[in-house]
Amino acid sequence: MKILNKNNGFTLIEMLVAALIFSIAIGSIMGVFVSAIKLQKYNLVHQQLLSQVSYAMEYMERTIRMAVKDDNTCGFAGQNYKASDGNRKIEFKNYKGECQEFFLDVNDNQLKAYNRTDFDSALALTSDDFEVTNFSINVIGDSLDNLQPMVTLFMEIKAKGSGQQPEITIQTTVSQRNLDL
């Protein structure tokens, strides 16, 4: 009978194969983990962007909907709205009788509201974390053609930063509530 010599250790090749399999498994797990963190960060920024857009659009819609016809207080007598600056700014008289405007500030790519009656500084409707890449206004109907005044707002906004950032394009049309034709 032959007696076999049994070693209780591992060979160098067995150790290298085990280390390679362990490295591949850990690398795969880390890749999935890093991808999940990036996706979560993207989703959080996208959620903040949706919140910003929702706030800005709802604020503008509500204010524009309650506008009244100008009696030359704001400089465009007989009209409900005045689009200017290449359709990047809308002026109107709000329900309190104050001259108000919404515009895209091209210096910092922020959407802003300005109340000319109070001579306050412009109030940013979007945060510094986002930039409005396109904002346009289309006014349909005014007192001169006896159509119900409507304003179409179009906005493209994206998150600032490097890499793939979320962006949103939104358009809505608002009709005036106070039909004082």
C-alpha cells in the first residue's frame, strides 16, 4: 500500500485563482453600487428640477391668469399683456393694480419676477442650481381684436454641473380669468 503525502496548505496557483475570483466579484458589486449611487443622485436632482419648474410655472400661471387690462398705468393702455425683449419678457398689470413682469435674465440664466410699482429688485423664480436655457412667451388675443387673451409660456431648464444632467422642456397656455374686454 502506498501512503499518500497529504499537504494541508494551498498551492500558489489555487491562491491566485481564489484572489482573482474574489476581485472580480467585489469589482462587480462595487460597479453596481457606484451605478446605483449615481442614479440616485440623478433622480434627486431631477426631482428638485421638477419642483422648481412646477413652482415657477404655477406662480406665473396664477399671476398671469389674474391680470387686468392696463389703463396706461403700465404703458400699454387697452392691452392685457405686452410681450417684449424677443418674447423673453411679459409685462402686465396684476389684480392689485401693480405693473409686473416675468423675464429671463440672460446674465445668470434665471427666470425672474419684477414688480415695477414697488421698485423692488427682481425676485428669482428658479434657484442658482439650475439654468433656464430657453424661455419664450406668445400672447394671443388682446382688447384690440376682441379675442380672449391667452399667454403661452415655453421653458427649457436644466441642472448645472458636469456630466449628464437632467433637463425639462415644458409649455403651458394660460387664459385670463378676468374677462374685462
